[in-house]
Amino acid sequence: MELHETLPNEKVIYFGDTARTPYGSKSPETIKEFAEQIVDYLVSKDVKLIIIACNTVTAMALDSLREKYPQVPIYGVIGPVVRKVVNDGCRKVGIIATKATIGSDVYSRKIKELSPATETYSLACPALVPLVEEGFTHTEIMEKTVEFYLDDFVKNNDFDNLILGCTHYPLIAEHIRKLYPELTLYNSSAEVVNELKDYLEENDMLAEPNEFQDRYYASDLSDNFIAMTDLLFKDRDSKIKLVKFEN
Amino acid sequence: MELHETLPNEKVIYFGDTARTPYGSKSPETIKEFAEQIVDYLVSKDVKLIIIACNTVTAMALDSLREKYPQVPIYGVIGPVVRKVVNDGCRKVGIIATKATIGSDVYSRKIKELSPATETYSLACPALVPLVEEGFTHTEIMEKTVEFYLDDFVKNNDFDNLILGCTHYPLIAEHIRKLYPELTLYNSSAEVVNELKDYLEENDMLAEPNEFQDRYYASDLSDNFIAMTDLLFKDRDSKIKLVKFEN
């Protein structure tokens, strides 16, 4: 995790809504409702800051969550990569993401707010997340699926930068680089950590070295999730505790 | 729907847990819990019989649901196709299904209970459901994914019958037939309706012609679900009502 590398003293309380994943093709109302339940839970754990490590939830719920929980700063994964793309002077930007994120048009809107002349091109790729979650990341099927989605999209539009607008997509960047080596890829999660570091420094919120342990919670302890956390958090103790919402 | 064709007087109260789909890679505990919430809801609607139109829920929860709700007959999709396969005298049977269904080993156990000499071969194919739900049914990617899962499985075992142990799989039977024309395919949902008809007749529970309308409920009104119901229920009025569990 980039967070651990850049900010080693910060300890993480992680919540994965594995009982109800994936979010990308759900309706905005349901995504907002589920996100509020999770933020309620994290707030009850007395966190100093919340990162929504998911583009779909950021797109659907960041504004309403900030309004509902003014007591805790909430970071999304969209703003930082948008600022990065604009700061880098990109003029033609492609965006791939889930159906919900693309449907919200939030990337285009935010880019054009900062840089009205930048042209944006958006595409939903809903099968990519389930294929990653079922272990197809390094397969020919994944490459073909990436090609299925991107081929016309890349050929019919002349953008030279592509935002990977879903936290799963950096895992399949190898295929995109191989198929479209001319594109510069932007990774939404990587940029968050840099902004977060600046924010914590400016607001004197950085943690001192401490003995706290990261804590991992999930709404379902499925085999898939346990395998994924073993992969993601292999350097840290990653015992996962089950959390059930009252449902 | 086969049910409408075979039993036109029976009216349906359908519940789709679209907010939490898919179930196939979730843990047994979570699947049981979600299934109980749904059965509670259907029982509150005063239904005379419940069909669990999902192999995963049947595999994980049928026994416990029957115990918890003795007042209403509950039908699963596994028993009927198992009886059909055994009655047809199949001696070597392949089974493909979700990870949860295969993990439960329920198909093998039930087949061997009725016919101990029958050999069974099981394989989980977890990416097939998400690909169907994201609209890949008739694509080359779906064919390649079917081949990816089945090629070694079919070649390394000598079964000649294959149970499509997931309610989504009949939608992709075209690919299986094309790749493996020597296999006889068994469809778990088709068999349920035949047994159900016998049961209703024997127990004098058949509906008279009536003016009731089918009712459709779902936990999330996502675009995907609305598109699917338009396809499945095109012959009937299919206004869908949103149901939220207390969560």
C-alpha cells in the first residue's frame, strides 16, 4: 500500500464491504446509503481522517458524506488525480471507470472546472472489476476484455492521457500499456497519498511513531477477500474482523 | 419464464437482491443471513410456496430455511435436476457452478445418495455470472472464458453429462454446446417447474384463473437489473418496487 510507504506512522482502520461488493453497477441511492453506514462505523472508531478508497463511492457520495460528517475530513480518490492531470497540462484526457462513476460524469466536470479547454472522453468498463476479483488479472481473457472495451474508444478519440478511474485498474495497467503504449496512464489512488501527506503536515496532524496496529474489518469473510488482503497487506499483520450492519 | 408457461394461473412475488448480488463468492454465513431476510419478507407477503431460484442459496441455505420456516413449503433448484439426472441413468456427471455451490459439494452428495455408483466431477466457474450480468453473453470473450474453465475439466475427465448448476448458465449454453457437442446438458431451473407442477396438483394447491398481478421487488433498482427484467419478463407487466432491509 502506498499509504504505508509514504506515511509509515499513520495507522489504518480499513473497512471492506465484502458482503455487498461490487458497487460499480449499483444505483446512486444504494451506494450513498451503504457508504453512510460505513462512515458511521469508522467515525465510531474515532478516526482523525477518512479516505474513500473507491472511485465509485467518491463519485456518488463524497459531497453528501462531507455534508453529513463535518467533524472529520473526508478524502476521495478523484480530486487528487484531477488536479495532477490539470497541473501536468494534459489537454485531451480519457477516463475509464465503473458504470456508476462514468454515469456521474464527475471526472469530466471536475477537470473542466479547473481547465475548461481540456477535452475529456469517458468510458464505462463494468466487467473489469469482477474479472480482477475472480483472479483473471494476468490472463489472455483479461487482455481481450481490456481490448474489447478500449480498442474503439482509443482509436476513435485522440486523447493521449488516460485516467484509471477505478482502484482496481492499476492491477491491469500491464495490459493497457502493452496494447496502447502511446498513452500516459494516471492512477487515482497514487495521487491521494501525496495530497494526504501535504494535508497532514499543513494541519499538524501527522502521527508520531506509535505502537498501534492497523485494523481490518469486512462485512463478509469470503475466500476471495482473504486472498486479496493476503496479497495487499502482506507486509503487515492482517487479521480481519467481521462487522455486520444491523440488517 | 418456464413457470409462467407451465403454470399460467400461478402468480409470482419475485424478490431480487440486487443491492448485494452476486452471491456466488460470498461466505456461507452471509448467504444464509441474506436468504433469511428475503424469506422473512416473502412470508410476510403470505405466499403459499417459495422457490429459491438460485443454486448458491439452495446449496447454502435450503436446509436451514426449511427448518426455520416449517409453515411454508420451500423448493430449491438442486433436488429436481439431481433426480432427473439419476432417473435418466447418467453414470458420469460433471457439475459447474459458483464457488459457494461447488464448495458445499451438495450436488455430488445428493447424486451419490440416490445413486452411489455415479461418478461426479465438480468445477467452480466464478467469473461466468459477472460476465453474463455485464452483457458479455454472446461475445467471444464469454466463449473464451467458458473454454478457459472447461477445457481441461472436460478433457481430463470422461463425463458425458454436465449439470449447469447456476441459474445464469443456461444463458451461455450456446458456447458450451459449440465447444463440447458431445455433452448432454442438464438445466437446474427447467426441472424445478415440472416437480412444482406435480406438487401443486398432488396437494390440491393449484391456483384458479385469477386477476392477481405478478409483483417484482428488488433491493436496488440498478440499470443492470432493470435491463434484465425487461428481458426476462417481457411478456408481463414488470414494474419493480424497491425494498430496503433495515440496514
